[in-house]
Amino acid sequence: MTIANINDFGRDGANVKWWLGNARLTDLSGRLLGAHVAHAGLIMFWAGATTISEVTRFVPSTPMYEQNLSLLPHLATLGWGVGAGGVVTDTYAYFAIGILHLVASAVLGAGGLYHVFSGPEILHTGGGIVAKFHYEWNDAKKLGSILGSHLIILGLGAFLLVIKAMNFGGIYDSAIGDVRLIVTPNLNPATIFGYLFGFANGGWTILGMASVNNLEDVIGGHIWIGAMLISGGVWHILVEPFPWAKRILIIEADAILSYSLAGLAFMAFLSCVFVGYNTTVYPVEFYGGDRLGLANAQFLLGTLALAGHIWHASRARLNRS
């Protein structure tokens, strides 16, 4: 009896079948970069096209949550184009944001196509500055540097929200039913990190972070998150993983992907709680009182990411053995 190895699934001789997707590019750093950039372009295109589509069919006299909108409620929550009571006063900002995303998608798409069709298949063969971006899956220091770069970008994203809330028009506050600047964000570590353990508003709640009920804590939390992400990013760029970390963690392609999918699953499941119970971050004016469908969508995405994590983690363990 022949027992199939999980790493042989999808392989036909020396060729890898199409449905394994980017797994075909595992050892081609240039081509994998192209796929990565092109994927970002697709995400940008979806965001831009969907935003513009929603603007064209938006009816100001009807609540957003009754119009099956996906993105405009998020933009309204950020304070774009809304006034007192959550009433939309101007949709031009939504249109402009959609166009910016489409332009970004074109740039990213062009970059992805270049790396897929014209750039070096393996970055170190390109020479010069291109070679500096090459990586090997067993090179813990280089992978740590890539992780650090991603963490810094995420940290800057967190600070973009902080800057918008504090300096550029503010964000929508459901407590007063209007857009306002967050002048004094709460930076008290006892309060901010207390949410992680369910301590909030003078007591304990199973909702944890989703129990936050004021924007000062929300923005203060993003300041902490942004600072921690950027600090962690700099650390991972400068410091090679410690020996004990190399012993505990599997460092190879499937393992790296499994860690990423685990993070996505965690965030999706966490967002389910926010969507379902938090009206500070998800105002009723834009999302309505019944958010079961939205929560279910997040749960489904989280489940898919978790399944992907388990699959790739099992492959990584088999590869290690």
C-alpha cells in the first residue's frame, strides 16, 4: 500500500498543478513578489470599484444600513461626508476616495505585472539594490526583517486613524450624534490594556476590547498599538530571532503563511464581537441595530482563515519532520 504524503497533493511529476496557486512560486522570490503586489492591486481595485458603485446608487434619504452598503458606512464612521445625526451631507469625499483606490490599484497592478513577466524570477539574480530584497525561507534574519517591515506599515496605518481623528476633521461619535475631534485620547495603560483582560468601565465583561464605549479610549488604544507595532518592527529588522525562538517556531514557507492566516482568523473573530455588540465603533446610524448578517460574514471569513492556518501548519510540521 502506498500512503500519500500531504506535500505530494497537487503534484504531477515535476509540475505543480494550477490550483496550488502561489505555491508554485515558493522558491521564486521575484515572481512571488509580483503575485503579492498584484494581489494588493486587486484588493485596491475591489475597494475603489465598490465604493464608486455604492456612491452611484446611494439614496441620502434612506439609512445606509437599509441599502446593503459595504464600504460607505466605514467611510461615514471616519467622519467623511456626514454631519449631525449621521446625515450624509456630501458624497464627493466617497467618490474621491474610490478614485484614489482605483489609481493605486493601477500602480500596484503594473508593479505586479512587471515582476511576474519582466523582472527577475529570483531577486538575487537581478543584482544591485534588487538583490537586497531576496530572501530564503530558512533565513530567519531576513524573514525577521520582512516581518518588521510589515509591522511598521501596520503601525503607520494605525497612526493614520489617530491623525484623522485628532487633526483632520475628527470621526463620528455616536454618543453625541456628530463628528468631532478627539483632542485628549486616553493613554492610561491600566485602562487601555485592561480591555485585553475584560476589565472596563469599572467592572469585568466577557466582551473584552469590544466593550469600549468612548472614542478617547479607541484612539488612545490605536496610539499604543501603533507605537508597539513600529517598535516591534524596528526590533525585528535590527535583531535576529533568538535561538530559543528558532527552536520553537518552524521557519519555512508554509509555516510563515500559517502564522499569517492565524492572525487573520483572530482579527476576524474579534471583529465579530465588535460588529455584534459595539455601537461606538459600529454606530447604529450607519450599520443599524441588527448586524447579524455582517457578523456572520466576518465569522465565515475567520473560519476560512483558521482552516487555512491548520492546513498550512500541518504541512509545515510534516516538512519539518
